[in-house]
Amino acid sequence: MQDAAVQLRNTVDVLGNHPPERVRITVSDLLAELLPSLTEHAPELFPTSGVSIDVLVTPTRLNLLEREADIALRHVRPTQQELICRKVGIVRMSAYAAEGYLSERGQLSRCAVAGHRIIESLDGRDFLEVLKGQGFPLVDNQVVFRSDSLACQKSAAKAGWGIDAFPEAGIHASEGLLPALSEGKPAEIPVWLVARPEVRENRTMRSLFEGIGRSMERRLEEALRA
């Protein structure tokens, strides 16, 4: 019955082709900060007449086919063949720590890992494993703090708790965070724009999907050049 109800609503969307009253965009905490900046490129993306934009910031991959959301920004290409998806760029992640932490312990290098502490995410981005993959001989008990909130992780890093990875475009000199690795390279995380298939047939939804895609591509390209 639930599947039939979802299918009926999808059919109404396609046949009616009316502007929706609400569009739900789901996004991870890592990408949430980029959404408001999209209006700098295309203010018409977020209309004010009759359409409400809901941004659902969650580490959970909501099921678009079951209409838990309409559009998603994700780090992993979806496996559901019915979904519309397009890669819009990458987010470059680098390691940072507070100035006081680095003054006391120095930058992390492959031959100097003892005494260093790591801050981790809970949303599937395993910073420790990335460092291990680049040849840093760290151990699991060097992770001292985990959170699914990027703001919470950043607060912990500013307080000198340890080293964490953040998007390069989201770190400003005034925050007191400095590059924490003396060697190695940034990690690059792909960004996928995804939508349920009915979005293709609804003029308003399709325009929003395509506009977000173009603006995200420009925004991410700017971040890489910065």
C-alpha cells in the first residue's frame, strides 16, 4: 500500500506538472555550508513565491525513491539505477589543528606520530584511515574525539584537542586553525547531485535541479582555485 501511494503521488507530479509547494533538499553536514553561497551565483534558485525550500542536514542517506527528499547532495554515487545523478565536482579536504596544538606538538609527519591526537567524523569519512593509507603509522587509540557535527569537530580542533580534516574552502585565517601535516596530500571527495526520477518531468523541479548543479560546479571550481 505504501509503494502504491508513493507511485500515485509520483504520477500526479508528472501529469500535473504544477510547481510544488515544498522542495526538500537533503545534504550532509560537510556540504551544508555551501548551499547558502549558491545564491551568490544564482539568486533565482530559491524562489520566494509559492515554493518553500527545506534543507535536511543529516548523515543519513534519505530514500529519494520513497520521497523522503526530492534532491540530494552526496559524497557517493547512488546505486539505485532509477535516480538521476550527476557529478558536480570535488571537495578538497586538508588537515588542520589549532596554533597552540602545533606549537606544542609540531606538525604531523610519517616519522613523528607519537603524541598526536586525531578528531574524527561519525558520518563515514574516516580521517584516520586516510592518513594510514598515506603512510602515517597512527593507531586507533589516537582518535580522541568523534562527532557527526562539523561545527562541533571544528570547535574541538580550535580548542586544541587534536588534528582534523576540513574542506579547504571552509577554513579562514581568523579561525586560528593552521595546516597540520608536514607531508602528504589533501583528500578529494566527489560531490554528486541526485534526484528522484519524477524531477525530470516537473518544470519547476527540473529547473531547480539543473540550477543547483550549475551553481555547485562553479562554487566547487572556485574553491579549488582559491
